Amino acid sequence: MASRPSYEPITDWSPEGRARLVREEGDHMRALLEAAFETFVAKAGVGLEAFRFYGDEAVAEAVDWCVDRFQTADLDPARLHAGSCTWRLFTEVGFWLAQREGKAGYRRALTHRTVGANALASVASTDESPEAIASNHFDVRRVRERIVDGVIALRDTCCAALVDWWLVGSARLRRAWFADDEPTDPWDTAIAEEHPRSPKARSFHVADALFRYLVLFAGLVQRDGADESHRACVQTWFDRCSNEPPYEVGRDSVRAALGGLPSRQMTTLRHDGVTTLLRRCLVLAELSSDDGDPLVRALARSSLRLSLLHRFKIEDAGLTDRIHSLKGELE
């Protein structure tokens, strides 16, 4: 039985303290909220439009609203459950939706939820959405074959644990593409029991797995003739590794493979390498609907998350803005 995750307490509930927490830990906060809302949509069978989030990027819209509400609302910790006075608050979708609609409105929306195939109505279906790509551009059977090939590549190149996290992160997209055949059992529950982690760690592992899958699927890994930064990145994150976090090859092994580079130089090189790969993935995501491989584009647009920057310790305002912009266009 997996142990319950523990959450750090929120110690300053003043408006200034909450605003400071958003400034200092806002991306972590958003990662927790994003994961929680995606799980809610998957399990509840009700779209976020039921709570007046009408945009194509409903989850991102909900996350933004929650962060703003956290800063501006009159929140009294004495009126919250003890566990909600911690970072667990950012995993409690019911609390935030009740804040938006009131408790009665929240319950009313849930009682009118749809299930099964009707749940697809809650998925963005514009021509620009990744979900629409299946019906607009190619045969679903061929998509399935390529997706499975990608899963095998991730497992054989890196480790099986990353496949588990990829299944969690890609659940919504796969349901939209393969609605009739996808199992309804929640992957996240099974995987949480198999890999018990804190919510923050879970968000990092999911973002990491989605990114590595995308890089392999798009054929961005070069084994021969690459520069040192790419080789350092590939040796660390795209080679066989342990099924335990951080799911990467040990530093000594990477240094040896690179000819015994000093540790600090190796760290700099692999950081530069993974940043370059992220930029290349963003280029794929930003292609117009008429350019490139539509499946690669769809995966890129659904796979890049802000928590990825924290996972790889990338501090780049330009990349942050581009991911924000991408997620502001579609869900």
C-alpha cells in the first residue's frame, strides 16, 4: 500500500505572504494545479466549461484563475481543513471549483456530468487542438502503431518507469484519439501505488517522461557526429538508466563516456544539450497545421510543460514565455 504524500505547510496566509508565495513558487503551484485538474477532467466525466472555463485551454484557464484567487480571496486558514492549510490545497480541485461556483453550484455541475463517449464533448475540438488531429489528418490505426512504437522506444532506450509516467501524462490525449478502445481504469491511481511520490515529484516525472518520449518519437537523438553538449545530454537522459528517480545515467558513467571530462564541465554541457532539445521541440510545436508531421506536432503541443524547466533547472524567460503561449492556445 502506497503511503500518502506529505505536504509542506503554508505558513503565511496574509495577502502579502500569499503573493510572495506565488512569486517564489508559482510554477510549482501551477504544476500541482494542472495535474489535479487534468485528473479531475479524466475521472469526473465533466468538462470545465461546466464551471465557466470556456476556452480551448480550459485547464490553463482554471489554473490561472486559482492562482489569482489564492492571492486575492479572503482565505481564512481557520476555516479550512487542517490538511488544506498545506500545499495539498493546490491538489484539491473541489475546493477551487466550489470557490468559483459555490458549494451548491459545484454539486449541481457534477450531478449533470456526462460519462463514457459523451465525455469527449469536454475535449477541445477545434482544428488547432491536438485531439482533432486524429480525425483531420490520419488513420487512427496507424497513429496507434506509431504511439506503441514510441512507448517501446522509451522503455528500451531509458527505462520502464518512464513509460508509467508517460501513460499518466498522455492519458487525456490518448482518450481523445482512441476513445472506444482506451481502458477506463485510471492509470494515475495504479502508478501512484507503484511509484509513491510527492505531488511535486509526480509533476516533474510526468513532464520529464512526456519530453523524453517526444524527443525519441521525433527522432531528435543523434548517436554519432553530435557535438559534446548533445552527447552529454544523450548519455545522461537517453540511455539505459535505473527505474528509480531521477531516471538518468550516473555522473561517473557519463563522464567516462565523454572521455573523463571534469564534473562541472559535464554538468554545463548536458544542461546546454537538454536546453537545445527543448528549443527544437518548441519549434515542432509551433509549426502551422500545414507543416511537418501532424502527429509529431500534436504530441509536441501537448507534451511541453512548465514543470519541465524546473526538472532540468532551466532558467530562461524566453522558453517560459513560449511554453506559456503554447499552452495558452490549446489544451
